Amino acid sequence: MTVRGIEAINLYMPTSKSDVTAAIKTDVREETGRIVEPVVVGNGDAMTSVERYRQEWTQLLANLDEDPESFRLAAFNGQLKMSKFRSIHWALLLRVLNVDHRSWHIQRAQQRSRYDKFRLDYVSNPHELAASDNDDPLSQSTQSVWNQYFSDQELFAVIRQDVVRTFPGVEFFRKSLIQNAMTNILFYYAREHPYMCYRQGMHEILAPIIFVLYSDHQSLLHFSEIAKTDINETLVNVLDTSYLEADT
């Protein structure tokens, strides 16, 4: 795959939910090998997938209200393997979201806004900017727009090289949109944290995070298609499929 440089961040960004779905449509069950067993309730009847999904979501919120630390114990005991909300549990464990689920929509909005700002702050093309008369493509000054541009190009290429090799046996990571999203995320992280920058192997840490979030998105889409109504607004917001990259 040809590296296009940091301009690719703007070039490859999807413009709608349909673009995202078409670009990365993947059978999550095939990738993970999951087999979902029916849940049997007290009277012996198997719960439908909608009932099972809604019950797990309701129980998650109730647990956060009654015993905010219970999700940690569930994670340590391996009880999240079949969860449809594993990405939310991970966000809680990593303190991306706090236990006040009533403010999740505000937390998500702030995080998404901050991610959008990264593009404005870290993606610049000197050809499109009014550069200083004292600045030129050969400048070695740390204040040079051109110098930063070429450094960013090099950083982007290094990250891209690792990302395209992520789990080569998993089709999900061969999708262009996923590779672009991972490259963008790691590039922004490196620019936001220059003391750490990018280290080889970071793409393998990012990979399961974006995959689990995508899996939860697919579960929500499936639930929405069947349930059609009475879908919790917080759930729709916190797992908005339009923000796969930003929420990862």
C-alpha cells in the first residue's frame, strides 16, 4: 500500500455512517469465533437476543449505581468474554468514562470534540499555508512549518508501515478504513505526547481496542434493527457508530 503522507488523514476520512459500514463490513462472529448460547430464564423459556441485550445494558447501569466497583471484579473474573458492552467496560477500567453514566453523553461529546481538534492542530500542509518569508523547505528550525511537515511525513510513514502488518491473518485489519483510522489515532497520539511519540508495537495494543469497539457497534446495530423502538439514548450516544475512530 502506498503511503500518502499526513494528507491521507483528510483524504481517507469517511463522510457518513453508510461509508463506514460499507468499508468495514465484517462478520464479527467469524473473526472472534464466538458462539452465542441462548439464555434460559426461570420458567425454562429462552430469552430473545433483544431481551438478552436490553437486560445486560440495564444491569450494567444498575451495577454502576449500586456498586461502581463491581465491573472491575467481573473483568478480573473473566466475566466479560461474551459481553455486548465490553468496550464500555474497558472505557471504565481505563478511566475514559467515569461511573456516572448519566453524564456519558457529555463526556463523549468532549472527547470527540478534542479528537476533531487534533486534526486542526497536527495536520497542516505548508503548500496551503501562508508561510513566513524566513521559512523554506530546507529550514532546520524547530519553529519551521516546513520542518514540522517533513517530520510528520516521516512519522506517518513509520506508523503506517506497522499498521498495515497488524494481525495479517485477520480480515478485519485488512480493511482500508480500519488501517487509516489506526494510523490517524497513533499519529495524533505521537504528536500529542512527543515525549513518548510512537513506539513499535503500539499498533498491536490499539488493534484489540478498535476491534472490540467495532464489535459492540455491530451488536447495537443488530439490536436496533430488531428492537426498532425503545432504545436507550445513552446507549445510542456512547456507541455511536459514526465515531469509531474518535472513541477508540
